[in-house]
Amino acid sequence: MKSETNFLQMQNDPTFERLFAAMCSHRGNTAFVYEQDGITQSVTYAGLQARAERAAVRLQVELGTANRGRFVGLHLDNCLQWPILFWGLLMAGYRPLLLDARVSGDALHDLLSRAQAAALLTAQGDEPAGGVRQLSAAQIVSGDEYPHLQPQWEDHVALCTSGTGGAAKLVVYRGSSVVSNVLGAREAMRESPYLMRPHTVKLAFAPFHHVMGLLTLSLYNAMGKTIVLLPDRTPATIKRVCVEHGVNLIYGVPLMWNAMAAKIRTEVARKPLPARIVFRTMCGLSWMAQTLMPHWGQQFAQKGLFRSFHKKAMGIDICLVSGAAPLPRQTLRTLTAMGFPLLSGYGMTEACVISCDVGRGLRPRLHGSVGRAFARSEVRVAPETERGAAGEIQVRGESLYSYDLRNGQLVPPERPGGWMATGDVGRVVDGHIYIVGRSKDTIVPATGENVYPEQVEEAFAGLPGVENFSVLGLAGNNGTEMVGLIVYPADGRQDGGHLAQIARQVAGMNERLAMHKRVTRLLVSDAPLPATTTMKIKRQVLKKALESGQWQYRELSLSTLLAEPVAVSVATANTIENAAGVRDKVRALVSDALQVGPETVKDESHLVYDLGGDSLKLLELLMRVEQTFDLFDEREALRACLSVRELSAMVEDLLAGGHPLKTAQQPSVRHPILRIEDDPRFVEMAQRLAAAGDVNPYFIAHDSTVRDTSKVAGIELINFASYNYLGLSGHPRVVAAAQAAAEELGTSASGSRLLTGEKSLYRQLEREIAEWKQAEDALVLVSGHATNVSFVGNFCGEADLILYDSLSHNSIEQGCRLSQAESRAFPHNDVHGLEQILKAVRHKYEKVLIVVEGVYSMDGDVAPIREFVALKHRYGAFLMVDEAHSAGVLGECGKGVDEYFGLAADDIDIRMGTLSKALGSCGGYLAGRADLINYLRYVLPGFVFSVGISPPNAAAALEALRTLRAEPQLVRRLHENIECFIREARQRGFDTCGAAVSPVTPILVGAEDDAFRLCAQLRERGVFVAPAVFPAVPKGQARLRFCVTSDHQPEQITHALDALVGAMEEIGCLRSSQKPAGRIQEAQAAAAA
């Protein structure tokens, strides 16, 4: 009721004074929540009023009556001081000039000079050029309290345009225009189930000096809502603040939402095929539910289908609003399917906020609607054309800015008929506004067809290795323009290898565009591209700088990358005569596979959303497309297609010469590298080590036997980084055997075993390994890594195929690179995906080698070996299992996957393992049929051309095997400790990835720097653990890799996990399944007290 009365009064008295009174009427409500020195604090509306009044008195004293009515620069980022000073200035009789806190130097002086500003309120310490008086914002806010305030309310505020179309200009709003925009926005948003909730808690992401930040600040303050201030805008901070303070509304910029959507797509792409199919099916269910019942469907997706994701992201029931630029359709589809209400708004500095989608319908939103115009505003397209045609957006109404500010003077703008041209190109359909681009930015190439840069930029969204980029028109012949793309490489890298990779990516992506939209010039900027606060590139500023020669860049040739002819097979050319034939075939396949009538299959039809494809039907469609067009090698590219048009276009691209990203050829000229310091890989490693700083966890010396503890710099630590799973390294029997072998046989084989290095000890070790692994024979090599590289790299030839798990160890990948055979990864532990490959291509190869691991060393999960064995028998393949982390671990007696799964002797062809983990020695082995092992003795390069294993290592491994048989309690104790660790870790809210029965138990952290810092913190707490970071694990999935052994005691495990809890709290790193309650109520209680 209070809000209704306030807004009615604002209609009758649309001034800043009345707007402030409406805010202050919510006296006991929390106005702002913020952090100071790491402590959450808050201020009520009554407290905000008191602070603003004190600031007004101090300003009147500092600036005096002579400066009333003059502009005063407000040069702060979002903080509690900003609203206090904003309202204090207006109350004291001065006009706020809202400035981007990033602007400095001559640019800042120019804005102050043009406004004839009386002073500058800033947090910066430097005196601005030109002698404009500078006042400390902190001192004004915290100054002495003066007893008598005589309000002299001003009713003007000035904003700066972003300058994307040239130099920034200053525009002035009267209070009536701002209040009109607040009233219009409130009226429209009252229809939304997301934007006007009883307990709205809004995150202050958009800068307050920006028109969107100013409107939303005014609107939600006028309704007495809580606004949460950010200490910084890093993703980790945004996530933490949203969860901790119960934020349910964020107004952000496209960059923010694009990054979120890209991260989701990347994470999904890394999952096994069944998980990806489930994800797509869930997205389809979400779209259908939201189409039928938008709000219920969104809640179903957010709180049902994707609830676990939202809990880990920014909390349940959060609404996202985007402004500043159109969102790519891919971002809209991804986040909407996940249950995020992602609403787009439209506004500009000269017209305030014009519209915002309120979330009532799904289709307009997914097609890029920015909503209908707010009340008190009108929108039209000029010139008037047929319904839905694009033209320049024009707007008129009470919310438009009131004056241009020129040299301190207020100049009324010229608006024929009251209409203001926005400079934006768009369409209006059924009242919904769709933005296409900027009229000033429109490119007119030689074809005469308009090209809108935003549409081209959408095709290059996610361009790897690039920090920011822009598409713009560059001068061509006869008054025409060429489509240009200028990029600034990530981290400013300008080395030849990195730039060549960017050029290849651009050339590939270019192929997806229509001919008249393709980039013809690629420029690499020497400096970051000029951007606004909302991360929009100042395209016109950049264009003028390029044309005048004031912007430094280098140009890369795309012609050498695209001019190479693409060979198309005769069979393909005869089968697919033209693009129309491809589209017809694809539509027919869609109709058959999805069991829908041909008349319902349109180019724009979504395979799930419009045609009802479920996981099984989509898999059937994928297989039919692969078989029809012989494109089995391109499954990942085909799977990314969501509509009939996308699928047809992708097939056309693939038939024309492979995956679009593969069509680009290698550059004809390479830049020589003469110093290792110039190698990009060296530079990348140096940067990674520099980033680790003082917490570099590598090459720490452990000067003792590494068992449950080890000594580092003379200090005993509990060690959770050791592969000594059974404590056999350092076991008295094993040590004695090694010593005796050194005494009798020396410390080296002193030659290749084929010639002079053979010893009876080695053959005895191999016989007992074979017996242990229920194989006929075994072969021991000097290292586990070399064993994999040598076998995988040489077992198969040119007529063969290697199929390996996508999470396979580096040694397997290196072997595949070495091999002359074709090699292909299949999704992690994806038995069905592997079978599809075998079903389609087995007949093309002589030998097929399937390579998997028993236990994966980064996630600690166990492979479904029994299912892989079934495929091996069904399709006639060789199966190799790397048991580096499963031998000595899995099974009641530690015999590995054979015992754990109850396999027959011939189920696995190659059992590979290491001697350096459970067996406490060093080396690698291969176990299998006698004739295969004997063949390898004579042909395997890593064995034939290498020295044999040392006698002490061989004796240690042999005695370890015998000890394992004699002391079965070692394995039993290991299993008990693994179970204890998993149980205790999960009780403390840690994500242990896929680990359940293996000693490798990772705890997911996320950021690499957090992993490094946690290792250092744990070491200070008496625990040693190693980090696993990129490239060993995907980026953003850094983890602490705990290795449990049979020697560990339960109290050591609980101590280590408690220490990790404390370390995470100290550095501010959240555990994966923490569910912190919102702190708004706590803050309100503190403020009331």
C-alpha cells in the first residue's frame, strides 16, 4: 500500500525530491548490503537518508551558494558512497554529472570542462588536469555532522553517452524524465513474475553512472527493495555474493551471460555421450514446458530439471536481465533451457530504458525480443515499411533526455514531431522490438546488400585465443566497403604461432557465413579495443582511428588460408549434386527418424522444441545422417546442430571439405623460432609458473620414505600425494630384497636385455606378474610411461585403428601420436558411443585396439570393463587395460580389474601396469598371451632399444608381489581407508568427482590459483597434497588429488579434511555442496539494532 501511495504521489509531482521521499518512506527496510574489510554490513533507508543529509550539509559548506545549480562530477564505481553523494548533491542544490570511474586524464578533464563543472567528487588521489577542484568522496561522506540542513533541491542530472558512435556527449535529464521512466518501467514489470517480487534482492552489477544502473537503482530503491553491492566484479565474487546474500535479480551485460552460456556448453561437451543426450532431452522438456506454460515451465526447469546446477551456480530462483547490446541466440537458448529467466532490455543514454521483455512468452524471447515499449514511450520504425521489415528505430515520450549540455549550457534538442532517431536498426512485430544493429555501423559491400556487424559478430562469438574483437566496415573500391574483423589476442599475445591459429579459426568460421557477410580483412590490434563500461566496443571511434592511421595493428592474410582448393570425392559429388539436394535429403531423414510428417519439417524447425525429438530418436537421426552422407568422422560437429537448417548447413560444409574449422590450411610462411624464450609453449609455461608465485607446489623435496608421512624441510607431514598405496615402498621385506639384489647383481642391467642385460631375476619377476594377472606371460620395461608409449605407438600399423578413452593418460595419447594407425578418442567411459563407432567403421580396418584404464588417475573413477570386454568379443578387437592405478587396489586380494569384475583369462588381451605404485618399485609391464609377449620381446622399441630394469627395482617389485600375497590385510586396510576418506569428505560437503573405490580421490576446487593456495595452506597445517590443474584436467576444474594408502590412520584422514575446511574458509573458497543461507535477514537485523 505504501508503494502505491508513493508512486501515485510521484505521478503528481515527478521530481527527484519526491523520488527520494518515496525511497525514505521505507525507513526500516534494508537499502544496501555491502562488504567492508571482508565483513558484511548494511544500511537501512533511514540510515541512507541521514547519511545523504549529512553529505548535503558538508557539500554546501565546501562548495557554497555561488556554485548552486552548477554541475559536480561524481567519479566513483558502485559503492555505498555513490547513492549517498548522488542524493546529497541534489539535496544541496548541485547537479550530479555521472562519470565512468575508469575515465581519467585528458578525457576526464574534457568532460568536466564541457560541463563547466564546479568540482569533482572522486576516490582517486590525483588532481585532474585543468585545476577543477577535487573533493574526497570519503571525507564528504564521513565528515562532521552539521546541525542545520537547508535543502535546496536540484532537479537535473547529466550523463555521458558511451561514445560507441564517436566522441561521448553530455545529456541532461530533468527529474520528471527519470521519474517518468521509473513509472513506465514499474507498470510494465508488474506483469512479470520475475522482475517484481515481494522479496526482490538485486545485485548492483550495472554501473550506477550508466543509464540502466541509474534506472534500476531508482526503481528498486523507490519500492524499498534491497540492493547488494559487489566488492569486485570477478565471476567468483559474483557467484559468492549471490549465494551468500540471496540475490534473485541481476541486471548485467551480454559479455557476462555469453561467458556463462559458453562455460555450460563446454562442460556438457566434455561429458560422455549418454550424459549429453540426457542434457539435450532435458533441454527439450524445458522448452516444451515453457512454451505451454511459461512461468511454470521455467520453474520446472530451474527448480526441477536443473536444480543441482542452479545450486552450484548462483542460487535457485534467480532472474537475469541483459542490456547494452543484443544477445546471441545461442546464449538465449542455452540459459533459457537451463531455467534461467534471461530477459533482454533496450535503452540508450539519450532515451533512458525504452523496453524490457517481462518473461511472459518464450518464442519472442528466443528470437531476440527486447520487449514492448514502456508506457509513456512510443516506438516506431522509419521509414514505414511492410510489417516486420527492418528500419531505424525512433522513440518519443516523457522519458527522453531534456537537454544537451554544451559548455555548461542547457540546449533543448531538436526532435521533429517529438521523435528521436536512435541510430539503431530494428523491427517491431506485434509490439515486440527486435534490434538488428546500428545504422552508423551498417556495412555496404560491393554486393549492395546491407551487412550488420552484430550479426557477423554473433558468428564469431567464442573465438578462441581472443580477448575482444569487433566487426566494422573498412574502405574498399568505388565507395564500397569490406567486412573487416579486428581482434585483440588474449593476454596481448602477438607471437606468430598464436596469430596463425587465430587466422585459421577465423577462416574456418568464415565459411559458415553467407558470401556477402564473410570477413575479407583480418586485423590484429596492438592494444585492447576501446570499450564502454558495459563492454561494448566503440566501433566508430575505432573505425576513425584506423582510417586516420592512429591505431596500430597488423594485418593477417585470409586469402592464403582460403585459396587452397578443396577436394570433393566423385562419389560425394555424384550423390549430392547441390545444396538443395542436401536439404531435401536432410528433411527426409528428419521426417523418418523423428516420425513426423514431411509437411511439418521446416528449415527453422527445432529438432526437440518443434519436432519432439527425444534421445533415442535423435540418436537414430544422427546415425542416419552419418550413414547417408558417409560422415561418421564428424559426429561432434553434427551433434551440435539444433535445427533442420543448422543440420543441413553443417552437412553441406562437411561435404564441401570437412569440418569448417578444418578447412583452413596451414600458413605458407612460418616465422622461425631461434630462441626457446620465443616459443609460445615456453612462454605459456613461464606465465603459469609466474602465476603460481610463492605457492608453487612442484618439486618439493621429500627427504624420507614416503608412506603415510614424509619429511619436507625437516618437518614431518601427513602425505596424501603418494602412489605408495599398499605401503610396500619402505616395507622391510622389500627394502631387504632390493639391497640383496644390489649386492649380488649391481645397480644396473648395464645393457639391453636382448643382448647383455638379461638376468634370471627379470624372468622370475615376469612369471610371477603373469600368474598374478592370470596371463600366460609378461614383459617388464623400465617405466610405465614408456611402456604405454612404446606399445600403443607400435602395436598397430597403417591399416589399423586405435580407439581410446578421452580421459586416457598422456602416455596413451603420445603413443597414438607416434603410431601410424588412425586413432580416435571416444567419450569417457561411453560404451554405447564406442559401439556406434565400431558398428560403423570396424570393417574398414584390419586390427582395432581399444584402450581404457582400470582406474582413471584424475577423477578416480572405475571403467566399466565388463561392457568393454563384451564389445571386444562382439566386434573382434584387441582390448588393452592400463592398470596403473587399479592393480594392487581393486579386488579382494588386489589383483585388479580381473578379480574385481570376475573376468576370464582371455577377456583382456593386453594388461598394462606399473611397478611404481602399489608395488613400490619402478618400471612397467605388459601381460598377455605367451605368443604375443614373445613377439613383443623382439619388436617393441621401448624394450629392445632400452636398458633393462635395474636389479634392485626388479627385486623390490618381486618381493612386493610376494608380500602382497602373504599379507592380504594390506589391501583390506586400504579399502577401509578409502571408504573412510570418501565418507568423511562427503560429510564435509566436498565433491569427490567420480571416486568411490579407488585410492585416487580428488576434491574439486575449480580455480587453479585456489588449488595452489590450498596446497600451501594445507602444508602449513601439516598436510601434503598435490594439485591437479590444466592441462591434466579441464580448465576451471582444478582439484586437490588426495591419494589414500593402507598406512593412513582414520585420525589422519579426518585431520586432513578438517584442515582443508579451515584452509578453504581462510582463502574464501566455497566447498562444492555448501549451501550458505542468505544473509539479508541477518543484515536487516543488524541494521535495525
